[in-house]
Amino acid sequence: MGKVDKGVPCSVQGCKNSAERSISRNQIGGSDLKVSGEGRRAYLCHEHYKQWKKATKDSRDLERTRFG
């Protein structure tokens, strides 16, 4: 059972929703989300995860084709 299942809050500044996903803090750099806190992981609620996916779609596609 991970932290998301335990009900950790979203890491984005000003958001009080519970997190649905966790991603590496290194991956947040491609988006304009302001993440607070420390640690290796960033926890995102549904809305912020959706924003992150849209903002980093092109770079993630390039990364996948590089290994494919």
C-alpha cells in the first residue's frame, strides 16, 4: 500500500485535493506546475495530473520513440 492509497494530498501549491498519481519530481520540470514540499516524488490530483499530461505530451512522445 503506497502513499497515494493512504490519502496523501496533492503536492501542487494551493491544492487541497487528495492525490491520485505520483510521478518523479524530475518529470515535473517540463510543465508549469508549482510543486511544494521535498522528496523524490510529487503527488498529483486528477486535475493537475491531466494538466501535466497535456503540458508534457510532446516531450514524452519523443522520449518513447528514442527507446522504441
